[in-house]
Amino acid sequence: MMDIKTVGVIGAGTMGNGIAQVFAQSGFTVRLVDVAPPMLDRARGAIEKSLGKFVEKGKLTAADKDAALGRLRTSTAVDDLADVDFVVEAIVENTDAKRGLFQKLDTITRPGVILSSNTSSISITVLGAATTRPDKVLGMHFMNPVPLMTLVELIRGQATSSESMKVATDLCTKLGKNGVEAADYPGFIANRILMPMLNEAFYAVMEGVGTPEAIDAVMKGGMNHPMGPLTLADFIGLDVCLAILNVLHDGLGDPKYRPCPLLRRMVAAGYLGRKSGQGFYKY
Ligand SMILES: NC(=O)c1ccc[n+]([C@@H]2O[C@H](COP(=O)([O-])OP(=O)(O)OC[C@H]3O[C@@H](n4cnc5c(N)ncnc54)[C@H](O)[C@@H]3O)[C@@H](O)[C@H]2O)c1
């Protein structure tokens, strides 16, 4: 495995700060970049708090926490990633923004460096095509909250090499995570299967099959899911669910992926779930 010591993470939102944390916790030097300075301050605060919780639970020593924080540097300039050995992109879920960034990363990083994206739904092949190294572009889809969830979906684009996939798989192991390979089709594995189930739960609410409480209770108690589908959708964000369903619907063309009209209406009203204080439940 090529020697990866320094990792660049771009985007310091919900996912980027969690990704930066797990790399720093696992001994990597991390450069976390975001266009918005307040996001970088918030990310450092969130990482400190999360590491503190691990210390409280006795899963991390205070010295290891300080060492992890010491390995983290933040910056607003992508150019600061010129010397990194691996990149994880976690900026907004927008194809043009990500393509532009991959084009830039291709010019500033060393030719052998793997450029990965945490995208939930954008084609890895499309991002690879924006670079001169499509064999070294892959998806590294971490799950939220990153420090606690062990799965990483690894997406192989049309041109991604087996060598690059192996590097990413080994990297997951170093992070204490399990990398599972998926092909580059809309929604990959996780959202291809999860979102239609959540969408069906939205239709069940709309048609009055059950209240949100009843639907969640059936799926929790009856199917042994740790969280009901409507609680989970509120946690993910209803706008995010709608965006992913649109990708599945557009990309696969099957009406079974049509986003539920109730979901569209709630998103239009600004009912985005937990983060907005109102979704299928009030927070
Ligand atoms: N939220 C989830 O549960 C989840 C789960 C898996 C994957 N993802 C994916 O992870 C990515 C990030 O999602 P998030 O929820 O962390 O988003 P977020 O909105 O919390 O954070 C995105 C960050 O990117 C920054 N940013 C935007 N454009 C940038 C640029 N050009 N350069 C540098 N920084 C830039 C923003 O300032 C913001 O801080 C998306 O691709 C999303 O689909 C999200």
C-alpha cells in the first residue's frame, strides 16, 4: 500500500468534520478545508466535543485526544492540499461544484494521489472524467455520524482501478471501518435500497395507512430496525431525502422512485426534519 500519512478533507460540514476526526484519531495528519471560516471553527468545536465523549466513555485517553487535535490543521485555501497523500471531498451535493473542485484538485495534487468523494448520489464516473486520473477517482461514502458508524461504501467508477479500490479498502481498515464495494449506479447500494423504503413510509403517512408514530413502531418493533423510517428521514434531512430520490428517479427512470408528493410539500414548506425543528415530528 502506498504510504498515506497526510489526508486532505474538503468541506467541514456534518460529514467533513466527522471524516477529519476519524482520520486524525487514527494517526493521520489532516488538512481540513472549507470556503467558510465559521464552518472550520464549528468543525473544530464539534471534533473536540466528540473526542471528549470518547474520553468520558473510557474509549480514548485524554493524551490521545490532544494528539488527535494536534494532527488537525484547518484552512480556507484548497491550494494548501498540494502535498497531501489522499483526498476526501465532502462539499455540497452539487455536480458542478464537485466537478470544478475535482478539476482543481487534479492540477494541485501529485499525479499518484487518489481523489475520493463522499457523495451520496453523484456519479463517480462523472467526477473522474473531470480529471486526468479517472483510475484514481472513487467514492468513499461514509455514514452519519461518521465517528460511530462502521460502514463505508466504496464506489468504483467506470475507470477506477482495482489498485485504487484496494488502497481505499485498506484505508478503511486503518480507520477501524468496514469498506464495502458498490458499482457506480444511482444511489449505489445504501440509498438505492434505503430511499425507496423511506419513500414508501412517506406514502403510507400521506394515504393515512398509519400515523408516523404507528409506522415507526411497526418497523422498529416488527422488523427490528433500530430506528423507524420517519425518525430516520427526519434525522437525514427531508431535503436530502428528496434530492436522493430525484437522482434515483432521473437516473433509473422507473416511476417506483417517484418522490412522494407529501415529501415535496413538506420540503417546500421548509419542514426539513430535525435540523429545521419540524419534520414528521417536532423537535
Ligand atoms: N449528511 C449526511 O447524512 C450525509 C451522509 C453521507 C454522505 N453525505 C454527503 O456528504 C457531502 C457533504 O454533506 P454534508 O451533510 O456534510 O453537507 P454540509 O452542508 O453540512 O457541509 C458542506 C460544507 O462544504 C462547504 N463547501 C461548499 N462548497 C465548497 C467548496 N467549493 N470548497 C470548500 N468547501 C465548500 C460548505 O461551506 C459546508 O461547510 C455531500 O456530498 C453529501 O451528499 C451526507
